[in-house]
Amino acid sequence: MIGFIIGLFVGAFIGVALMCLCNAASSADEDMEKLNELENRKDDVND
């Protein structure tokens, strides 16, 4: 029984950690897309 409870806590911790990593990766991906759009506009103005 104690193993089950410990497993629940460990599993929940790993799940929350993975959610945080996925959220950070998603935010970084959106920021990179915005940065690429700004660079493309800058290149278009310079041409």
C-alpha cells in the first residue's frame, strides 16, 4: 500500500515536470517564430 502511494506521488511529480518542460518548449517555439518573422521583415526592408 505504501508503495502505491509513493508511486502516485512520484508519477504526479514526473507528470508535472513534463508539463512544465512542454509548456516551456511551446513558448520558446512561439518566440522563435516571432523572431523569424521580424528578421524576414527586416530583410525585406533592406532589399
